[in-house]
Amino acid sequence: MLKLFKDSHTKETIHLAWPLVITQVGHIITGMVDNIFLGQIGPTEQAAGILSNNLYVLVLVFGIGVSYASTPLVTAAHEKHDILKKASLFKNSLFMNLFIASFCFLVLFSSAGALKYMKQPAEVIDLALPFYDVLIFSIIPVSLFFTCKQYCEGMSNTRTALVISILGNLLNCVLNYCLIYGKCGLPAMGYMGSAWATFTARLFMGIVFLIVIFKSSATNQILIVYKLVKVNWVELKELLRIGINSGLQFTFEVAAFVVAGLMAGVFGKEQIDAHGIALSLAAFTYMFGSGISSAATIRVGIYKAQNDWVSIKDAGMSAIKLVMFLMGCCGILFLILRSILPLTFTKNKEIVEMTSNLLIIAALFQLFDGLQVTVTGILRGLEDVKVPTVIILICYWLIALPLAYFLAFNLQMETVGIWIALLVSLIIVAISLYWRFRFILKKHLN
């Protein structure tokens, strides 16, 4: 194991990944903080927040996935010291991502009524609707943040997003407390204070990051040529080729978990809460894998620009070994602390017991969750996105969801059956994507 951390590729991956991990964790912490504060108010308010966030995230992740397109392209331009190309990619990705975010907002806005038809507890729906109406407005600033973040990552700058993410999360924590309970001269808004806190924090992060791009010496090298480049179909087509597939990958995966949450909601608000809490904890550890995945995208993109397939193999395999080690440790912690971790979110004994059972399954899928997200990042760095999209669609929508329905309703395993189905699908998608990576390596190295 010590040999792994002495490897030069592993060291470089860690150097790039740790700020990315903290940044990614920061986005999950925003939801976790909301969940914790809402859990202190009551299980109905907590379930309303979880339900609202599930529907919001279902559409949001498509926009986030599309924004990932710029990273490998900016990496290639950065390696060639092509400032004009980088400026053009940033301007076109900004245009594309804001257009996609606006479209996503319209979808979310028109979908509010769908909450009433999701067979969730009536009291949860009543509280979820106004919470959702506030939450959806944050999709535009989130798009700004990710446009800037992916551009910076393409230049191997992972620290700027880290700082802004930390500041945004601190602001969210403070505003949650102040707006829910009416502190520091602010109105006491109850559970709705959490929605406004999240919106304000995300607005801060998006606007500040955009200002930093043009004002900071670490990121403003495109400033002198930015006005010379135009929004054009050539760049947009290049970004959309990768971005649409990346967006669909994110959407297919997250949508499966959202639909799973809706299935859980059929069995009552306690099971909504248990599913939401367990998923929050699993999403927290997933961000370690996501950070390593982003670092792998950057490093593999650099070597692809150099056509160095030996280094692509070494960089990719070191990232895989690193994520397997870290996610294995997370799985062990889930098993050991499965009865303690839920207490952070709720004191309800029934919800804690349900969540504890789900965390056993979550512990088992940590390795495969880390493997699939890392290999997806590697393939994105190679600009191989179409085949992974098909794999993810098949595994989650043709295997996971039908199996979840069968186990939950036909075999009456309820939420535990849903999570077993998610575990099976994660195993299949991880192995399939890994085989895809090995196939591409074999084709170029032989």
C-alpha cells in the first residue's frame, strides 16, 4: 500500500485531487447542512426539503454534466499555450451553459405541479412546493460557478474553486441558522429559511467566481483577448459533443436515485428521510471519488494532447487504485458507524434504525461507486463519452429501476430492496466502464 503513495502518478493525482475533493464535498455539504437544520425542525419539514431537492437535482445535474465538456478541451489548449482558444472555449461554454441552465429552469418551473402526483405524503407535498419554488432559482448561479470551475480545472487550477466553495458553505451555514430562527436581525422564516439560505449562498458563489476569473492574476490570462473571440458554432459543436453525453451520464445516474427516492416515499415520510439521509452520506463519500475522477480527467487529457498512451495507462490506473483504497476506507467507516452517523440528521429512533440498515448496503457499494466515477472521468479525458453514456443508461434504467420495483413491491422489501437494486447496478456499470477503458488502452498500446 505504501508503494501506491510513493508512485509519482499517484502523488500528482493527489496534488490535483485534494482541492477538487474539498470543493465537491462542499456542494454536498450545502444539501447536508440544509438536511440537518430541517431535521431539527421535524421529520415532515426534512422530508419536504429532501423531496424538493431530489426533483431540483434531477434537472440540475444535466446542466452540471454539460459544463464538464470544457475541461479536456481547455486542457488541450493550455498544453499548446493557445490563449485565444482558451478564451473562445470559456466564452462559448459560458454562453452554452447559461442557455442550458435557462432551459433547465423553465423545465423545473413548469414541473412544480408534478410534485402533487408523486404519491408522496400530502403534508410533505404541501411544505415541499414553496421550498421548491425558491430552490429552482439557484440553477443559474450554479451554472456560472461550474462554468468557471471547469475552465480553471482545464488549466490544472483547482484551488480557486476550493476557496470560493468554502466561503459559500460558510455563508450557507450562517444563513440557515439566522433565517430559520430569526437571528442577527433577520426574519424567522422557519423551514423556508433553509431554501433562501441555499439560494443566497449559490448566488454568491456564482457571481464571485465570475469576477475572480477576470480579476485574479491566477486566472485572467484570457482577459486581453476575450473581446476578440466570438460565440461560434464550431466551438459550441465541440463543447456539445462532449457536454450532452456527459450531461446525460449524470442525469441517467442521478435520475435513477431520484426515482428510487420516490419509490421509498410510497412507504411513508420516515422512509423518505431514511433514504435521503443514507443517500446524503453516500453522496458525501462519492465526492472523494468525484474529485479523483476530475483529477484523472485533467491528467489523462494532458497526456492525450501529447499522444502518450503509456502515461495515460499509468495515470489512469494510479487514479483507480487510489480511489479503491479511499472508498474502501469509507465503506469500513459506514459499517462501524452505521448507528451513529444518522444521529447527526435526526433523533427519531425509527428513522435512525432504517438509515442504519441502508448504510450497510451503502458500505458495500463504495468500491464500485468510486470505480465507476473515476473511470468515467478517465474516459472523459480521452473524449470517449458515447459508449459510457449507453452503458450508464442500460445499467440504471433497464436493470436498476425494474429490479428496484420488483424487490421493493413484489418481494415487499421496501426501501432495502431499492438499495440492493442500486448496489447491483453500480457493480455492473463499474465493471463495464473499466472494461471499456482497458479496451481503449489495448487498441492504442498494441
